[in-house]
Amino acid sequence: MLIEENTLPHSIIESAMLEIAEKMKGDGFRYLKSKMEIIKRTKNFVFRLMMQKDRWNRSGGPVVGWIHCSVSDAADEIHFWGKTLARSNSKVDQFENLPFYPENEYRKSIEIILSIVQGQLLPFFRRFENDLQALVNDITDVGFSPFSGPQEYDAAYKIPIKFLEKYGDHEKMTAAFQNYYDRHQLSFVRRNLKNAIALLKEGKEVVSNGEKDYAEYAVKNHIELSYG
């Protein structure tokens, strides 16, 4: 696309999404112009990429955006995973906004996005279709992450509880919670989870605790952890 000073921001973003979609076509993705999203539907999952546009975008610049990615069930009702496009699992999920104007910045941003999509995102998506049981096992063994190594705080590719709830069982869920606690790199996360579970078991309210959701699920579903 030839990007000129009077090119509309919407047209620039749409062109970017079309370029990305073209590179994902081999994996069965298609571009939906009406929703400006790249999507793939399979028997069990819906994979999606969407562009969030900056409200201050204008012709002649700036034109910036963020890529959001997600995995849902086939009915598009259960949200299994969703984040902004992240460079790796080891970074907190704050993928900076990318410029799409002028044309040299547009090309750089497309290269960055395609590098991440092809190097991290598509292999991650493929595991849901081609490697589901191994993905479940890895999530269990590491603690809600499909990657080896210590847990990262707010890891980009951490899998929510809902996925293991559907494709695992109580034994795997308990193991995932235990491994999440044992392997997390930050001691305050482990402390917060332990304290929140203790308070909930006493019938007390949990406030200002980032592990509240995990703790509520553990108590409600009778998941017992060892803190040794």
C-alpha cells in the first residue's frame, strides 16, 4: 500500500491487517473486513487477532495500534486465553503501541508483528489443535503456563483456569495449582495465594490481593495445597 499524507488511518490499519492475514492464511485464518479481525474457527476453538486503534489517529500521523489475540471455545462463549501480542512469555504483557505512519514505520511495524506471529503466536495456537493433551499436561506441570522454567508474573502466555477446567480434571487442576505455587518466581505471589486461601476458609473477605481469583476457585473446588 502506498501511504500518503492524506491516507485515512482506517485504510492504513486495514492494510496492515490484510498483510498480516495473508501470512496467516496457510494456517487457515481469514480476514473479516466488517469486524477488522483475523479469525480461524475449528471444531473446538476460535482463534482471533484484532487491532485496537488509538483514538487520536489522524491522516498525516500519528497512526498507531495494538494487536489483541485470543482463544475461545467453538461457541465463542468461554474465553480460554487473551492478551496483547507479546514478544515473549518472559515479559509482562505490555506490548507497546506500534506506529503505522509514515510508510517506513508501517513496514517496520509489520515486520515486528509478523516475526512475533510466526515465531510465537502461531506455534502457540497450533498446540490447541495438534497437541492438546500435551498442552494440558504442560499447563499442569508448570502451573497454568505451557512453557518450562519459573513462572513469570503476568506472563503473556499464561493459561486461565477455564481451559484446564474443561480439558483436565480435579487431579490435574490440583497439580496445576500446586505447581503454580511451588514454581512462581515471586515470593509475594505465593504469600498472597496462601493468605487469601486461609482468609476465605475462615469466611473472611479478601481485599487488595492479586491472587484472590485463584484462591476463590481453590476453596470453592476443594483444592488443597501443600505449603512446605
